[in-house]
Amino acid sequence: MTDTSHQGLILDQFTRQATLFSSAAPITNADALQMVVEAARPEPEDHVLDVACGGGIVVCAFAPHVLQATGIDMTPAMLDQARVLAAEKGLANVEWRQGDVTSLPFDDGSFTIVVTRFAMHHFRDPAAVLREMVRVCAPGGCIVVVDMYASADPAKAAEFNRLERLRDPSHVRSLNLAELAGLFSDAGLPEPRSTFYELRDEVSNLLARSFPDPGDDAKITDLFRASAADDRLGVPVRIEADKILYAYPVAILAAECLP
């Protein structure tokens, strides 16, 4: 698949997901957002950039704590959601840019905090995106990567990624935790600080805000049901009456750019 065709998948998926994704309870969870903000250790004079900002949820979480918060995303429908959210919150210190996050349209060292959340698994070259994040981050500034991660067991990771591609064809690959942390050293950053939580919900809710290809929703449900018995996905799954419950593990990784 070419970069252009993959970008087309992202635009298609996230144009359709914009409203549902931006309002989903697991995505807007205040406690989880507070963990992300605390990992960055913001100061009142900081300038924040959220890479692949989606509906602006992280930008709006940072805005009360910093001087300026900027979000960049390639999907206009997501940025429309971001503008609505900022207006609802009465935030005046936010800015939105449409653009390609693999080549950020900002000068070197433009920001003191650069963050991305739930996006690394959509990038064909996550290491290149992280290098761009480091480039636009000032020396001594903070890089924060938040994403779900796959099992260290290759077979379980492969099955989890197969499920996620069925659910969202723009999904590329969820890294395991060691791979995710390894991106930091590859980008010239020190070993990151780590905080963890779980993205919990019902499979029915997950499918309600997803747009898999026709017929794939049944395959997804079957995979979750099977994993409740044999852990083939490598993530917690359990069945309660008619509900299938899952808990995707999420890592918040933070490190300072070297002077």
C-alpha cells in the first residue's frame, strides 16, 4: 500500500468516526486525560503541540495549564469537532492546523511539549513521526506518546492487529511495549517514564463507533468471544451475560529532549 492510499483510508475512516470517536466515554475519560497532562509536567509558559490531534480532546485538556496549545490533524471533520469542543469550553489559547504529521509544518524547537495519543498504530513509519516530534520540540522540552500496545507474544500480537485492521482498515500495527519504548532511544531520547491504564468498554460500543467492511463486524465479535476463552488477542476480555467486555492496555510514555 502506498502512503497516498493509506492516507485515503485514514481520511475515510476518521471522517466517518469524527463525531462518535470524539464523544466516546473511554476517549474522553477525565482521569486518563489528567494522567496524560501530568506526564508532561506542564508549566504556564509552555507551548503544546498535539500530533494527529483528532477531535482536540488532548489539546483542550492541556489548554488550561499552558500558554498556547496547538493541534494538527489531516482530517477536516476531526478538526471541526476540535473547534466545537474548544468553543464549548471557552478556550481562547488553542489553534488548529490541517497537515501531514510525517512532515510537520513548524520550525525546529517551536514547542516545549509535543504529544500524540492513540495515533502511533495508524502510522506506517512511527519512528519517522517521532523524529519529527523531536525536531519541533525545544531542547529540554517533553515528548509524550500515548497508545494502546500489543502483547509481547508475537502470535497474540498478530491476532490483535488482525482484529484491529478488521475493525478499522486504517490501522497499521500496534507495537508491543518494548517496541513502543524503543522508539524513544531510536529518536535520540532517554528511556521514557511510563504510566499505564486500560481503555475499557463493551465490544458493542466499540463496533458502534467503528466502520469495518461489510461482514467484518461478525468476525470481530467472534474473535473477542474466542479470546475470552483462550486469550488469543493477548488483552483482557470477559463475557458477562450478553455483554463482551474488553480492556486494551495503554501506555503513557514521556521523556525530555536532550539539551
